[in-house]
Amino acid sequence: MSAPNETLLDAKSLCAWYGAAQILYDVDLNVQRGEVVALMGRNGAGKSTTLKALIGMLTKRRGTVHFMGQDISKSEPHVAGRLGLGFVPEDRRVFTDLTVMENLEVGKQPARRWNDGTDAPLWTADRLFKLFPNLGEMPQRPGGRMSGGEQQMLTVARTLMGNPYLVLLDEPSEGVAPVIVEQMANMILELKAQGVSILLSEQNMHFAELVSDRAYVLEKGQIRYQAPMAELAVNDEVRRNYLSV
């Protein structure tokens, strides 16, 4: 399914600020086609800021970001979105007055093809309801009358309606019930099997280990460590220094 060594997202020397405060310092990272990469770190390490800087939500950023061969270093978020970069924020921004079906319709974009000419995954409501059976049971329910976990799933599903090549997924296991966490892990593995790449920000080591191929570890806005996930999982020193609470 995956094309070997096709880099979809490549960031170099990425810096970002909130006002006068610098949050990211020369972050280098990349994501290959069909790969799940975890951006690990404690609360406040800069994980969410990294995702926002990659897609262009922060006006004050420096460095280069290339996606699907295009330079999006100075682009607005909608430019990255149209190119096929999806973003699922941590705060589950569903349209509370719209039904599940209407929320999905909002995210719809045309079918895409990979650079080698093959078809990229095409997502429809029916296909998403197989991936998220909970949503399939409530297509006419307003977003505001759903649990936090269901809203989380709806946000992911709406992003997939844009047929993204790569999804930036912010803290998918944060604050949801264990059964939803398990469904999220299965969903990520299913997306990977379909050839979708994922960069997820995460501090739950067990969850990241279940789904990720590689990991970057952030501390105070800098990447302190990067390795295959299996190596991080057995590196007690790195986990103690940068991940333990």
C-alpha cells in the first residue's frame, strides 16, 4: 500500500511564537507516506504548537514546511487543507447545531491521487460509519448532543471527508473513555492500512506504542530525541527524562 520513502511532510528549523514568547526552537521533522509518527512530550512541551505551526495557524513562525512537494511555510491553513493536509484539533470543534451528516458534508473535498498517479483513499459517509459505528447509529443527531468521545470521532470523520494524504491528530486519547481510546487506536491502524499518514501529538506512551512507527520527543520546544517507536519504548532514560510526570 505504501510507497517507500516518499516524504509527504518535511519541516526544517521550525520556530514559532505566541506574541513575544518563543515556543518552538528549530524543530526538524518529517513524515513518510503510510507512516504513523508520534510527537511525544509532557504538557507544555510544544506538541500542539508544532501541529498548529505546520498547518499555518500561527502567524509568527519561521523555518520551512513542505507538504506534497509544495512550500507551505508562509501559507494560510486553508491552503494546506486544500493540498490534503488534515488537522484534528484537541478541542473537538464540531458544529454543535449541525447533525452528524451535516458536519461530515462540511468537510467534503474532491477525490485525490498520489504523485505516482494511484488513487488516494476516498472517504464517504458510509465508509466512515463502518470505521466509526457509533456515528452510524446517530446520523441525524446534532453535534451538541453527543458525548466528548463521540465528538472526537466526528471531528476525525469530518477531517477524513477531505480525503487527506496526512492527518495532524492532536492528543486523540486525551480525556476520553478507555473504550473510545481503543477505538481511536483501531481507527489509526485502519487509516495507516489505507495509506493515510498520521502525525499525532500524544503523551500516553501505551497508546503511542500501539499505533506509531517512529517518535519524536519534545521538551521545551526542542526535539531532544527521535527513534523508531520500539526503541523509545525500551529507553527508560529518555522516558524518565522527557515523558514521565
